[in-house]
Amino acid sequence: MPKKTLISHGAIRQFVETRAGHPAVRAQRMSEGDIVPRLALRFSGQRPEGLNPCSWTAWLAEFDRQRLALKVSPGAPDTVEIVPRPTT
């Protein structure tokens, strides 16, 4: 199945929650020393180190602030990528 790019908050949340996923964030130190949030998704059975759970409200606000999109493969639930939002 071809990958889909999701930007709509409702579509993202539905896709993730339907697959027992949760929003998460990881602090990432930049070369200048600044710490920035790196968004992630945690699905059932996965325990990636360094991920902290967060609310959908906070996750989606940061998602929009960074102008990101979610690239998904509908047939493969844990194949998701958080990518820069396409320009149209």
C-alpha cells in the first residue's frame, strides 16, 4: 500500500490510537547547546529508551510549531515517520 501523509490532528490521533499508540517526546541537544523537543510515537510493546510520554495537546502543538507531518503505511502500523511538512 502507498504511504499517506497526515497533517490533520484528528487523522493523526485516530491513526495512532487505533494502533495502541501514544504521543511521546525526547529531549535532543543541538550543537549550539540548546535542548529541543524531538517528537516520537510509542506503540504497544515498544519501550524505546529516553522517550517521555506527553499529552496529545502538547504533542500536536509542537507538531504544528515545527511544521511536521506524519508519513504512514496503512498496512504496517509501526511504520511511521515524522517528516517535514510538504509545501503546497
